[in-house]
Amino acid sequence: MQASNYTFDQTWVTDSSSAAETEALGAQLATTLRGRELIVLSGELGAGKTVFVRGVAKGLAVPTGVRVTSPTYVLQHRYSGGRLTLYHIDAYRLSGALDFEGSGLRECLEDPHGVVCMEWPERVADLNWPTERIVVEIEHAETAERAQHRRITLRKMMNDE
């Protein structure tokens, strides 16, 4: 996995053959973040979305020893103590924008010193999204020899896309 030439002005596709590589990609992305970014992560169950967020946490220097886990049942985990605050949202149990708004989760999008990583954004597809967001799509690309193989696509999106 080689990501040194990536810029947010283009779509970038890479392959990952391990959780460690997926995590490293998240950490590398985090070094470019300045606050008030939204990263939406799509992929089927077990694709590696939370692994990618764990890498973002490392790249933001969230204190070691803090365990980054999926917020499936609590909707959101907040990780502070790093360069920026990381909000990790799992929208799987939400049923649209009204649910998202009613949960109070929108306020983390307004934190100028925060980065929001949202898993399952398709569950709130009708949300009035921030003007810019980073889309991360993780797909299983398994072969007989490489059961952990993933294809990861990163791209910057604007509201009109």
C-alpha cells in the first residue's frame, strides 16, 4: 500500500491486504485533517470501517491505551486528548435524517476542533450533508490466497455530487 501521492483533489484507490494496512491508511489520512471534517465510511459488515477509524484515531494522536470500538449500540463514541477530537458515529440503527437530527448527533459536525467518522451513512442518506465530506468505500476483494484483501476508495465530495 503506497499512499504518499494522495491528495484530496482526486479520487484515490488502493488495496489493503491486512487490518494493519487499513489502519495505516486511516492514520495517513488523519495527518491531513485540520478540524470540522466529515468522513463517511461505507462497506458491508466486517469490511474494515472501524479498523480504518482506529487508524484515524492513531493519526490524530488519540492517547495510546484508548480502545477504539464500533459504537453500534450507543451511536457515538467521542475520543479526545489527541490533536483533534474524534467523533465516531455508527448510523446503522438510525432510520433517516430525522432520527439523526433527533439524536443530537449533528452538533459534533459543528465542532471546529473535531473530525467526524460516520459508518453506514446510507442509513441517513436524506441528511442535509455538510458542504464537503470525504467518502471512504471499503470492499471485500477476497481471493483464495488473500482472505483479508480489501479495495479502498477515498474521494472528496461536494454537496452537488
